[in-house]
Amino acid sequence: MTNEPARTLVDELEDVLEREREALLTGQMEALARLAPLKERLLVRMDLLKRADRVSLGRLQKKIVRNQVLVLGTLEGLRSVSERMKALNRVRSGLAIYDNAGHRRSFVNTSAASVERRV
């Protein structure tokens, strides 16, 4: 690439995308929050700088798509954990069943919550 500012911008964005990938793979949500504004600023600058060559842009696009897949997987994992925690809380609070007449009966758990450890 002959345009040095474009090369620097591409290199900076590639670095941010690599750091974002690492944060996604290791579950560092704080790092993701810090990287998001920087990534957004770099993408806006890339949009303004139309002279970057197609090879560099293709590399960046692949990294962006790769990270997007990781982001979607992370969100799905967080949703799954959230649903599991809700289910566990419902079970801890008591049990609701229906009798043969279709009437609901609730049994409230009055004992203190404890964790069983198995060796």
C-alpha cells in the first residue's frame, strides 16, 4: 500500500480486532467494553479514508466477521447462563405441581439455601 496513513489505520484496526478476539475467547467483558469505542472510531476513520487497498480491507473484513461470530456465541452463552440461573432460582424457591383435577399446588421451600459438595 502506498498510502502510509491508510496502512497505519489498517494496522491499528487489525490490532484492535486481535485484542477483541482474545477478550472474547477469554471472557474479558471489561476489555470488550474498553475496545468498543476505539474500534468504532477506527471504523469511522476507515470509512472516511477510501484509499486503502482491497487486500488490507479483505483481511480486515475476515477478522471482523470472525469476531462477529464470537460475539454472537458469547451472547448466546450469556443468554443460556441467564436462563439456567432463572430456572435454578425457581427450583430453589419451591415446587409447583398440578393434581389430577388440574389444580395447582405449590410447595414453598422454607429451609436455608445450601450448597452440597461432593468429593
